[in-house]
Amino acid sequence: MQESTTGAPTADLIEAPGPASAAPRIPAPYLALMAGPLSFGIAGPALVLDDIGRGLGTSSSTAAWCVTAFGWGIAVGTPLMAGLMRHRGTRFALIACGIQIALGAALVLGVPVLGAAIAGCALQALGTAGLTSIAMSLAGSPLRMGIVSASLAVVGASAPLVGSLVGGVSWRLALALPVISVLGVLAVLRRAPDGRDTGSRFDALGAVLLTALVTALVFVPENPAVAGVGAVLALLLLGWHVRAKPTGFIPASVVSRPAFLVACVIALALAVVNFGLMYAVPEALTDSTDWSKDTIGVSMVWPLLFGGALSWFVVAASGPLGRRPVVAVLVVLGAVAPFLALSGAWLVLLVAQACASIAAASGQGILAGQANDAVREAERPAAIGLFNLFYLLGAAFGPTIAVLLAG
């Protein structure tokens, strides 16, 4: 693959993807099974926060820390697990992620106290974020990438309803749904390549600084003054470290490419809108209708499912149509969705969620391909990890902002 020059116009980089790497022989449904359950951790608790709060002996706003912890975990875990895959190999990373998810589920199911629930959600998030990055790295083509991103969206579509139904049996089960991704690990493990970068040491300082930055960013909506200062300091230190060690945990050759950065920023914005509405729309439906939780959960399925299913076709069509016009349409949909949601009418609320779902799910698949194609093949694990970091920061910001606004 030819390396793109950093001085090329951004539009040209968006339109001119490099040649795709050879497609792996792992069946795409296995990759989808491994990646999709991450969405249970994001959207599964949307309708059962009150039940979780009662089960933990606290308020629903305090119980929302489980959602915040999951958001933190997927944001931090994405680049960390991508770095682990890069330096220790894909199979080792798969096993490590599977163990984290299993331990997290055990904490949630077996230790029903707030601290354990928060820690369990964070551990599940770390593991599922890593599995999503691995699945995208192994996808190898727009079609297969579309299947992976569609799995996240389709599971996300059913997650509020499934979380509500399972939560009727036990709120612990609702929080432990991401453990399903371990089935994907078992299916992929024997078929996965074991490539690793043996020529460099793991950049522990870079990993610590990135973790500090992500942690501060996740807490900005809760405490903008303190977390904002911490984020700026962490960003300055991380920037200094990247310049001092350009081949470290965050390769300078990746973050210096305009096409890569454009893809990351757009994905972040689309994710904030989509995941924020996943929590804001049910709250608005509760206020404006007399529907039950299960009815709201069922009503949320069709816009989310429509967006997730349609994303497969949109991502696949971005090849012949070109990424630039498709991304432009998705940005418009993502920008319109919050304004539609302000109407308060139940049908318009569901249309707003559908627009946000289409934009985010399709954007994730298309923009992940752009992020991959903007860098050299050897840099792709790091690039896809950083790209997913931006997207999943949106998954952390969106619900937190929605809960704070509702409170």
C-alpha cells in the first residue's frame, strides 16, 4: 500500500482509499458476534436505571455511574487493547479481552454493591472495546467492515428492549449482557493470525498519558472545570511525548494525517448525537406519553434497527459511490437529529433517533475504512484503536450529557 502524504488535501485523502489488505478467512458473522455485544453495555441500561438504583440501594442518577464507567472503559480500552494486539499478537489480545469480560460479568452478577457493579461494567467495557478493534482490524473489506459496524448498530437497536426484559428478571443480568461477546472470542480464537510487532517495546508512558487524557475527558460533562484542566494538561504532556517518541504507543505518523483526524472528529460528533438520543428519547417519551417501559423499549427498536440494518448497505455503497458524498449526507442527518428531538412529539422523536442511528452506524463503518486507508498497513492496528477511541468517547459523552440534562 502506498503511504499517503501528510501534505495532501483532505478531500483527496477522503476520496482516494488505498488498496485493501487481503481479506482474512475468519467468517464475518464471527467477527460480528465478537463486536456486537459491546452495544449492550452502552444501551442496555437505558430503561432500567431506576431498577439498578433500587437494587443497589441508591438513586438512578448514581446508578448511571455504571453507564459512565462503561463509557470510560470502552474509550480507554480501545487504544490499550489495540496496543496489546500490536505488541503481543491477536490471539493473546483475544484471550486477555475475554478474561476481562468474564471477570467483569462475575463482579456484576455476584457482588451486588455499587462499587463492584461499576468495576464490573468497566472491566466488561475494556474487553469488549478490545474485541471491537480486533474485529475491525480483521475485517479487511468495506463489505465485511459493514457487517461488523451493522452488528453494533443492530444489537444497539434491541439493547434497550432486551435490557428492559432481562432487567425484569434481574438488573444484574441487564448489566452483564456484554458477556455474550465471549462466544465470539471462542469462535475466532483458533482462526486468528498471531502477528505482532517484535521490533519495539511497549510504550508504557504513552499508554498512561492517553489513559489519563481519556479519563479526564470522560469526566468533563460531570465536572467541566477540574476535568477540563486535567484534560488540557494530559493533552499537552501526551503531545510532548508523541514528539519525543514518534513510534511509541501513539504513532506520530498516524495522528499527523489529516484524513485520519477528519474521520475521527466526524465519528466522535455522530456518536455523541446517537448515544445521547438513546437516553434522551426514552426520557422524552416517558414525559410526553403514558407508555410503559416495555412499550418504549419496543418503540425504540424500529428506528435503531432501521439505522443499523441500513448501515450495512450504506457502508457497502460507499465503495462505488465514493466516501465523500456519503459522509456529507450522514453529517447532515446527524446534525438534524437533535433539532427534531426538541419537538417532543413521539413520532418525531423516533424519526430523530432513526436519523442519528443511520448517521452513526454508517459513519463508523465508512470512517473506519478511511482511517485505515490513511495510514500504512503496519500502522493499522494503532489507527483503528485510536479511531474507535474517538467514536467510543462519543458513546461515553452522549449518555452522560443526556442524564445530566434530564436531571
